[in-house]
Amino acid sequence: MLVLALLMLAAFVSGVLNAIAGGGAFITFSALLLAGMMPVSANASSTVALFPGQAASTWAYRANIRSVEEVNVAAFVAISVVGGGLGAILLIVTPNAVFAGLVPWLLLFATLVFAFGSYARRLSDRLRLGGRGVLVVQFVISVYGGYFGGGIGLLMLAALTLFGMRDLHAMNGLRILLATLMNAAAVATFVLSGAVSWTETAAMAIAAVGGGYAGALAAKRVDPVLLKRLIIGIGAALTVYFFWIRH
């Protein structure tokens, strides 16, 4: 019971983090590993457990999502679903080690790009991604998201920053919507493959819903400047942590 309670706490915190900036999957994935679950099952169970929380956060951000005008939301949706499904299939048929080795580098890249886009506006405007470029980047992020998922929030915020979006609440809403959709494809794949450990996952999903909705409401009330600093701080902390555990 104590292990299950700790897993639920990890899921609640992950739901809050995912609503604010992303990175929650690292917590649930690590918690399930510490609970003795095998890596592939831990990854699949973490994705399924966090999915309802992401859906709750999406609902909380619905008004901000409707305000997005800079990008073709329908194109982003289609690419995210296809990429998420492909990434989930890759997880089932290949080992975790290849992608896991890239995690700290991807986090470092995403954190630097987001910070660069947020605080070096003039220079980042010159390095904007074009419409096709940002779709290609989103597809790659979606494949990674379906495979592992950790850090996709920072990666998507970084890509949207280089695309020219500046309304952080709209970016957060779009990010959560796309993460939810790419994980929907991954969830279907994991459930059909039998890779999910349902006892832990069901309990964690309940906690993740509460965390996801509470985190979204809190993030919308935070000053955008402070929220940007919090996102960069989370990204930097996760980067240091995952570089550290590699050694």
C-alpha cells in the first residue's frame, strides 16, 4: 500500500509539472522503475497513467487553445497522432537504451532553445522555423513522445518559440493538446500490446487527473515572466539530473 501511495503522489506531481512545463513523465517513469517494474512496462504504464491528467489539463486550457492563430492546429494534430503512434510501436519492438541515452541531450537542447527564444527575441526572430520546418520538428518530437515522452513539453515549447509564438499560455495550451493526442495513439498501442501494469496504472491515473487540472489552473494564474523562469529552471534541473544518473 505504501508503494502504491508513493506512486500516486508521483503521478499527482507529474500531472502538475506536465500542466506547467512538461517533464512529469520522468518522475512517474523513475518511480515505477524504483518500484521494480521493467523499463518497457514502466514506460508504457507511465504514459497510460498520465494520459487522463493531460486530458484534464487540455480541458482547462480550452479557451487558450481556441485563441491560437499563428499555426495550423489541424496539421499539428494530425502529425502528433501519427508520430505518437509510430513512436509507441518503436518502443514495443526496440530497447529503451538508444533513446534513453539521448534524453539529457534533448533536454539540454530544449531548455537552451526555449531560454534563447524567450530572452533573445531579436536574434531568435531571425532564426525562426518556417511552417514546414516546424511541422517536421513536431513530427520528430511526436515520435520521441510516443517512444519515451520525457521532455516533450520543453521540446514543443522550444519549437513553438522558434516558430514565433510568444503568448505562453496559448503555447502551453497547444503543447498540452498535442501531447495528449500523441499519447492517445501511444496509449492505444500499449494497451493492445499488453505492456501496461494495470494495478499501478489505474491508481496513478486518478492522481494524475487531479494534478493535471490543478496544475493548469495554477499555471494560468502565474505571471508569464515568472512562468518562463520556472520552465527554464525545471528544464535545467531535469537536464542536470539525467546527465548525472548516466554516470
